[in-house]
Amino acid sequence: MRAMFAIGSVWLLLAAAHAAGHARSQTPPQTLALWPGGAPGSELRASEPEKLRLNERGEHIVSNVHAPSLTVFPPARQVATHTGLIVIPGGGHRELWMDHEGYAVAAFLAGHGITAFVLKYRLAREPGSTYTIEGDELADVQRAIRLVRSGAADWQLDPRHIGVIGFSAGGELAALSGAHYDDGAPQAADPIERVSSRPAFQALLYSPVPQGITFSADTPPAFLLCGAADAPEISQGMAQLYLALRRAGAGAELHIYDGVGHGFGIRSGTAGPIAEWPQRLLEWLQQQGLADRH
């Protein structure tokens, strides 16, 4: 029944994107295991079912993730670009809010030609968890980047145009992936591990700023967005992050919306300027040369 709920959510959101006038994907979403043989450190729990709860809005919230995965949202051929974007939902590292910070975002991106990949990652702060943020969660994001880049030809993507977008805790992970990456291990037995884990760009929405990370001119360019009414560590932290990136010579663009709080994502019924934030992201991608069609 859990799988039926999740699949239904994906298709409802795709239908909503189509009804809004976006091009609908011609291919059903496909889910890929990050590690088919089991995530390192989770092999003994990989068969445990994920937990699912619905909130008062009917949104799907997932926990107990031990087999991290990517759900692929390919765009229609006529609008497709060469860009891939890994979508990282938030949830305080305790759970994953899969709809407004995951599937809805992916449906929007696919409707505008960007191949989107929604990540389910392991959770470090879930009760009883043995995982860590900078160990297991970050490893899931890095593996997702490698997986998408290694399969770029299959999705008709430019391997130089693989980025990340994260919300709240997912944004924290996106930022960590932009600071901690490598070129891959050329001698690795697993061909996926031979490719780079560096995101080409990063979009961070109302996310905590990881402590202790450093920036340089080589830091992936960043799109930053939050609400001024969010907690000070978010709103002020993102402003400080913008300044730190610019001082280091890295590309960055910052949007702070007055009167807006935390966790807006993409939801039907959202009104006011904040409802237009996805358009600001598209504009930034176009400026970066990441929205050119095939």
C-alpha cells in the first residue's frame, strides 16, 4: 500500500504540472537504487520497508530509509535540455517531505525541460538512527551525483550540467556536496565510483548553513532563496553565506522574501511573490547557460 500511495502522488503531481500548461513527461517516473547491492553500512537493513505518514494536507512524509534511491522525472523530448538536477527534500534529518519539496519540484523542472531526480536519503536524526549527516547522508548525495553523471548519455544530459537543489535539511546536504567532493576513483571496481561527485551548481532553499565549510572561486555557483520571517539562523545565515561565497570569488545569487517563513516549497494555492520563486530559479539557470534545449 505504501508503494501505491507514493506512485499515486507522483502521477497526481505530474498531472498538475501538465494542467498548469507545462509539458508533461512522455515516460513514467522510474526509481533507481543508489547502491543495488546495498548502501555501505545499511546492508542488513536494506529490506526494511520505508515508513509513510500523511499530514493534514494529505502530503506524503517518508522515514526509515535504508535503501536510498532516485526517482527520475524525464522531460518531454520537445522541451528537453541537457541539464540534470537532483532534488533533495527536507525534514530535519528525521523524515523526508516528499511532495512539496520533492515530487512537485521535479514535476515543475521536468515541465521546463530539466531532467529531475528526487533523492530519498538515509536519516541521521531519526530516533534510533546510527547514521550521520556528513557520513551517510552526504554519501547518498555524492553517490546520486555520480550515478546521474555516469548515466548522463542515457538521459541525454551533459555530464558538466549535473546540479543539486535542496530544501531545509536537504539544502544543508546540497551545500555540503558543493564543499566536499572528489574527482572519483579511477581504479574503482564500481564504474559509478570512477566519476566526479562535484555538483556543477547548487540551489539552496531555506537551508541551515553547514559549519566549518570553506569556499573558493572553484565552489559551484549557488542560487540562494529563503524568507525573511524564517528563523534567524536561516535568513541571516543565508545572507552571510552569500557574502562568503562572493568574497571567495564564487558565483552566487540571493533572494529573500519579506514576510515569508519556512518550508514553502511548491504547493498549490500558494499566493504572492513567493509563488514565483521557481521562475527565479529558471531565470538563474538560463543565465548560467543551463537551460538550452537539445
